[in-house]
Amino acid sequence: MLVMLSVVPARGEGAPEAVADAPNYIAESEHFRLYCNAGDHDCGASNDPALAQHSREMLDNMEAAYAWLDDLGFPVEESHLERARSDRKFRLRLDPNSAANGGCVGDACTDVSGADSKLLIPKSNVAMAANDPSLLAHEFVHTLQRAVDVRGSDRFWMDEATATAIGTSFGTKYGYGVDLYEPKYYMSFDRPFYDVVSDGYGNWAYLLGVGQNLGSRDMVAYLSKPQFLNIEEDFHGASPSALMDLLYDKDLVGGLTFDQESPKFVAKMNNIEPSNDPGDSAYHYYTDIEDHTVSIPATDASHEERFDGSALTYAVAPMRLKLDVTAKPDAEPRDTLMMVDLEVTDGSPRDDLTLVIEHKQADKPLQETLMLDGSNPPDELGFVRVVNVPSAAQGDASPNRFELEVRARPIGLDPPGCLRAGEPAGFAARGFDPEEADNWRLEADNGTTDGLSVTPAHSGEVNVSLEVDSPVTRGQTGLEPVTQETSRVELGRFKVAQDDCMVRLSVGPAQATYTSDGSYTEYRTPSGRALYFKQGDIAVYKQSGWMPIPAPAKQMVIGRISGSPLMGGLAQGALKEDADTEAILPAMPLEFSRRFSWKNIRKATLLSGKKTQRSAAPCPGGGEGCTETVFRMGPHAIPIIYDAQDRPLRAVFKNQPVEFAYGTWPIRRPPGW
């Protein structure tokens, strides 16, 4: 972006004063004529073909800008630019003097030393003005603004922001920039929006963003409203902050008021590049950035930290949250998952604050939640900005002090008991709501995933992994989001049944088989007799077929079996505080598979104040990845062997082996079930 330092012209009552025609001029077009601003009648153009050509091209740009502005509804004929007396053409001046010799300062400028505006282009910049159409469009807009000479006045900021937005938009039509390209100058988001470093040039990008979101033609047609051009008349003597009223006026900005749009704009401007002028500002968009480190000492325990901050009205408090995580060296990556909440608390008023992380405005205005792979964490939680924008325009800026709270908690994902080809089965979220964070997803090499659900395409096996994205989306330079770094956590390789999903529990010759299709269990003995339990129902099969059982008799049988010493003993498993023998009957194999899973045994052991240990062991039915531990339940030591998915395969109770199996077997289905 070319730097365009301008002075806005005075606006009097009535038409601008016409000036006498000079005897000679350099070039002319339908509405404009270019003169030399010196004794030399044509600044040497008659002897300089390149200067003459660039002068004509420059006027072509002026005509294009004039027609474009007129079409957008800008009052081009009310321009305060000086005119020729004879034909009322607008008069432009080529300035042969350098800035050091009293000439134009900048690429082009508007001089208000006379009764009306003089638009000057340094002779050395004619080629630039010919090639960059935004330059003179910017300056011509200044001649439409009703303002006094406020060189150095803070009220100047809205005029320059408006002119630069319009000039930039016109330039994009000729290939100078695409949409909102980067204004790497004069922007400090930690200063109030109106408290600009240099006359408001940087604020143009916000005005273009509003126009883009409004659907305004070329992003700037809405700026043709008189309120954006009559600033000196409407705000004469007011403080710079008073001009914020324009950005809160729903009639002017179509409901996209500053409190609604500013956080989105801040999110877009996600950049922490160091400034080329550190004496004024350490970064392109911030005078300074506070660095904090979030240190999580363990991934299996909750952790909390707080950081104080303060944001001025219409400004932001920038923080970069570096991250240091300590996970147990021997912990499986799937056992180091965490959720991290970032929440703004204690603001006064808190409702004026909005949380922005990297390119994203928080899902909740003051809180964002991220999933974290503790075994391979990112270097930081991201570049955080707390935006302080009141819901209505107010006076000069005042600080809003707040606290940023960072909370980390361990979470887990428990696999389904069985996976079936073509049928969705869900992983169970432990310690979190799947909707809390959106920086994660499941991936499967067989079938598809949707949230926590996996649908295998065919029987056999499926490998399921969790991908966790880093919250950091900013690049080394620029504003566009970059591809996030991703951590991959293997959740396991699971068998996929073709037809049904079942869990079988075998004690000697007796078998209990649970099926998820209808959620019931078959209890079968070698004699061929079998009992079938479903929630609130029972069926009996003998060699002669299904036995009719009256409803009252069913309830009596269920009650007797549930209250038997055998069932009472079976219910006394790990974490038995929620034992319900009547609820266990319809799903006993599944229930006991869960009770004696590694996750549950480890939890029960930790609650008793002891440490859990396990070691590699041969798999009872062949295969790899099995482990073994010993769990103490009262006076009894119970050896348990687990498969690679941490599901129990064998447990020994008082020298009696109990076998678990997972797959598909043919079992009967009672009539009506």
C-alpha cells in the first residue's frame, strides 16, 4: 500500500471559487485539466514524452475514479476542488518542487492554503499516479469532505480512514490488492480505535470490512452518505472519540455496529510480526504483547491458572499464551488427553468484553474450549485478544480490568463394546461434552466417522485415531490462516463383526452372551436349557421349545434371581457402589467387561490409595498386545488379562477362570424381542 499523506480542504458555503485559466496546461480530459504549479508553463512535458504520456494516463485514472464515484452515489459535482473559470473543469497541479523545497509531502496531497482545494501531484510521482489509480481517487475524496484544515488534529482520523478505504477499493478494480489486503502501518489495536498513530490511515481496512459484510457495492458505497463526508460540520469541536458514533449508527452501517464487527475484524488481523519501527510500536498491530506461560504439571489431574489484563475502550488486550505440559513418560497418548477452557472473568463491565483466539472469535463471547494432546502438545494455546467494545458508543476510553482464567482437565474416550459392519457405534466421552471443542475429529481406516461415532464399512478390523489440531492458525507473515499442526493419537485397532455385536462371558461350561441388537443376554447351560433376560422381561427355552410364562411369574422369577446370593456376589465388582442386580441381568457380560476394564480397575485402585501396575502377557487366544494386572477385591487377589484395547479377556476369581470374548455368535431371540 502506498503511503498517502494528505491535508483535507476547507469547505465554505456555496460553490468553490473558479480560477483564471493559465495560458498553458499539460493535459486535459472531460472533467479535468492538469497544470504546472510553477512558472514553467508545462513543467517540461513538451520536451519529455514520458512525462506527457504519464500525465494523460493519470487523467484517465481521474476520469475513471470520477465516473465510479458518481455511479456509487458520491456527490462528485460538489467537490471543493478548484475549477477553471471558462469551462468549470477541475484543476490538478503538477508540482515540480520536492517536499524539502516546500513541495507536496507524500505521493500526492490536497492543499488548503487558498479558498478552495488544490490537488497537487509531485512531478517525480506522475508515473506512480498513472500506474496506481487508487492514489488520486483517495485525494479526490478529500475534496468531497466538509472539513477544515486539521493537519495534526485527531479528528482527522475518520476523514483519512474514509478516503483510504475508497481509494483502496478503487485500486482493487485495477489489480491493486484483493479484498482486504494487509495494512502494515498505522494500526495499533491496543490503542482506542480513534486514538490513531498517524491520522487514521490504518482504520480504512475496518471500513472496507464493514462494507464487505454489508454487501455494499465495491465495499464503499455506504460511505457516500453525508454523515461520512460532513464530519467537520457535524462534529465541530467534538473530541476524537465522538466520531465513534458513526460506527454505532445502525442506519449508517446496516446494523453492523462496532461492537458486533470489531471482534471479527480483530480476529481477521491475526498477526504478531515485529514492527520495522520498534521505537513507536513493537509489532505491526500492537505497541506491545504480553507473554504468559501456562504450565500444566500433569495430564491426569486438573490444573488452573489466572492472568490479569486490562483493555481500553475500543481497544484490545493482546496476550500470547505459551504452553508447557508434563505427561507421564510411560503414559499412552490416549491417556494424556485434556480439555482446556479459556475464560474471561471479573471484567467491569464484563459484558463489554469479547474473547478472540487466533483467527477465531470465541464460540461463547467470553469462553473458548480446546482439546489438547498432552503427549504432543503445541508450543502455545494461541494469540489471545480480549476486545473491549461497549454495546453503545461512549466517551473517551477507560480501562476495563479483567482476569483470563485457564483451566485444564483430563478427559478420555472409551471405545464401544463391539463394532458392527455398516452400523454406527459411538465412543463414550469421559469428562467432557463432545460439543465443547471443535479442534478434534476421529479418523478410521475402515468406514466413516461422525463426531464420536464410527461406522465400519466391512467386517474385519478398523483402526481408529483421534486428530487434534493446534489452536495456532497464524503464519509467520500475512493475515491468512495457515494449515494447523495436527497431533494424531491412536485409539486402537478394533475387530468388526459382520452381523451382530456381542460380549460373551464363560464360567466353566456355562455361557452368558450379550447382544446389542435388542440389548438382551442369553444364559445357556450344557443341558440345552437357556434363560433370556431383557430389561423387565424374561424368557425360557427348553429342548421342547419356548415356555409360556405368565407376566406375574416373570416378575417373581426376576426378583428371586436378582436377590439370590449368587447374583449379589457377582454384583460386587470393581466400583460396586452403583450395583443394581436387576439392571445387570440383561447385560451382565457387557457390564462385567466394563467393570473389569483396565480403565475401571485403575480408577478403583487409585481411589484406594494404591498404584496400578501391569505387564505384558501372552494373549489367551493368540494375538498380540495383551497385558496383565492383579486387582485386590477384599482379601482376594484377582489376576486379569487384557487385550490390546484394554478389555478384559480373562479374570480368575477364587481359582475359577472367567473368560471374556468379543465377536458374533448364533444365539436365539425370544418371540417379540
